[in-house]
Amino acid sequence: MIRQNISLKPYNTFGIEATASKFARFSSVNELKDILTETPDKEILILGGGSNVLFVKDTIDELVLLNEIKGFEVVEDNLDDVVVSAGAGEIWHEFVMKCIEKGFCGVENLSLIPGSVGASPMQNIGAYGVEIKDVFEKLEALHIQTGEIHTFTNKECEFGYRESVFKRKLKGQYVITQVYFRLKKQPNLNTSYGAIDTELAKMGIANPSVKDVSNAVISIRSSKLPNPKEIGNAGSFFKNPVVDQSVYQKIAQKYDSVPNYPAENGAVKLAAGWLIEQTGWKGKTKGHYGVHKLQALVLVNYGGATGAEIYDLSTEIIEKVKAEFGVTLEREVNIYL
Ligand SMILES: Cc1cc2nc3c(=O)[nH]c(=O)nc-3n(C[C@H](O)[C@H](O)[C@H](O)COP(=O)(O)OP(=O)(O)OC[C@H]3O[C@@H](n4cnc5c(N)ncnc54)[C@H](O)[C@@H]3O)c2cc1C
């Protein structure tokens, strides 16, 4: 059923007030198809957990659709691995917990990332040395214009760092309905990311299980990132920029401690949070919004901020970083202007 003039405040983790002129929920592909036949212009905005969006405009004129397709099923059971299919409206962290309960390995480093399974391929979610592309098998998505279901393989999703074909070439064209993951039956843990090993050592665990790694990740994340139920935010607001060697060398001449990581073709990945911190923004507030005190990558709404205020703050930060380092930060969060 399509409803009119619905507040989107409960549906975005920034807690921004915006109104959907038209709003509907669907919990199956057939329900989605029915709604689309009632929507001649096919102008759609799909929402999962709303944990990676910023509404800048007050009214969203597209039809806002909340994806609630549930389901968890092992569809292939092999000697070494399984393929698990999950409905796009499953909550990502609950999906991870179900995989761990069943002893499947591969998504434990991605514990506690907010949002839905269906949004996970959108930006190839990643944390602690793992991205979903590492375990992604395929997805099914409904083409909004034709109503046809198309299957996309790992390669066809064109995953990159917080990127996929659905954020670029095919933006706004598909609703992801089902995602398939290939997971290992035997532990094949990735604790190379320093903080996980340190946390496991603190927990006194020498031979970790899949569950231990998940617990370590949950513990690190809970101590570092603001809980959106308490402080409005959308996680990292900016991507870590990838720059040429020459740009990196210039920065390193002035700041010899600049964190840097090798990227493709000799390029260098910098830490956006560090760059922002150097410009003095970490922990700064502008009344009821600002930059988080523990993590400069995270912009926060302490209550009552507008999307425009958060957006303008992000522009100010981009300009400051550009002036100081000559590096242009790109927003990771999906902006609705
Ligand atoms: C505290 C916090 C920590 C975070 N940490 C991480 C992290 O470690 N790593 C990371 O990668 N991300 C992180 N994020 C970002 C966010 O959790 C992910 O991007 C997540 O995948 C968003 O899921 P969602 O369901 O909330 O998507 P939404 O915010 O609802 O949507 C995001 C985008 O995807 C589109 N979309 C959503 N569902 C579908 C669908 N089924 N079909 C087509 N399009 C769709 C939307 O239209 C929108 O453009 C964090 C966010 C928060 C608040």
C-alpha cells in the first residue's frame, strides 16, 4: 500500500527529518512488482537500514520503498564450502550472526556493520581487511523499468573500494532482492588487521574461533564508533583518498607521520580521518552537530540537525583538507540533494 507524507526520521540513522511524499514497504518480489505497476513514472528510492544516506532536501518526491524481503537458506552444501542465500531485507549483522552460529566462515570481520543484506553489495561493504566481494557469489535484482529479475555475478558487480556497478553505471536502475554468499566450512580466519590480534590478545585468546574474531570486531567497533541509536551518524562520511606518489611525497615532506597504504599502480591510499584531524576538525561541534570526538571520519547529529547543515559541514571539511593537503575528499554516504 502506498502511503502519503511519511516522516523518514525513523528510517535514517542520521536521524534527519525529511518527508517522503509517497512511501511503501515490500516483503516479497511480487509485492514489489505490484507497487511498481502502480507507479507509472518509476522514480524510486530504495531504503534498507538507512545507515548510508543523507537527506538534504526536506521532501523526497521519489516513491520511497522499504525493503523487508527476509530469508536465510543454504542453497549449496559442498565439501569445503556452502552457498547461503539471504533476502535483501535481512539485517546485515543478524545475517552474520546466523552464519557464525552455523559455523560458516567469511563474514565475521564484517560483524556489527549496520544496514541490510541488500545494500551490502551497493558499496561493497568492508571492514578489518575483508570486503563482501571476497565472499560474494551473485545477486538477483529487479530491473525497475521492465520488472524483470536479472542475476549479477561477482565480476558483473564491478566491485571496487566502496564501489559497485550499482553506484555508478546502473545507479537507480535496480532493486537488489536476494544476495548469495560462498562461505567456508572450516575456519579460514583473517586477523591480519592489527587491531583484531591485539583485541584477541587482550581477551586472552590464542587460538580464536570464528565467533571469537566476531566478538573482537564487535568490541573494537563498539569502543570506537558512535552507536546510531544514541548519536545520529552514517559511519564514515568520506572515503579514504587514493593519490599519486607525487602528492603523497609532498604531504610526507611536511608531515612525516602521514599514514599511507599501497594502492594499485603505485598509487597511495591515505587515511581521510587523519587528514581531517590535522585540520583541527576532530571533536568540533557546531551546536547540535559536528565531527565525532573519537573518529574524525564520522559526522554526527546530536539531535535536530538538518541534512543541509550536515552537508554544508562536509563541504567545509572538503575545502579545508583540499587547502591544506591538495587532496579532494569524496563523500561515501549517498546524498539526496
Ligand atoms: C555506525 C556505522 C558504521 C558503519 N561502518 C561501516 C563499515 O565498517 N564498512 C562499510 O562498508 N560501511 C559502514 N557503514 C555504512 C553502512 O552501514 C553500509 O553502507 C550499509 O551497507 C548500508 O546499508 P543500509 O541497508 O542501511 O543502506 P541504506 O542506507 O538504506 O541505502 C544505501 C544506498 O543503497 C541503496 N540501496 C539500499 N538497499 C538497496 C537495494 N536492496 N537495492 C538497491 N539499492 C539499495 C539506497 O538507495 C542507498 O543509495 C557504517 C554505518 C554506520 C551508521
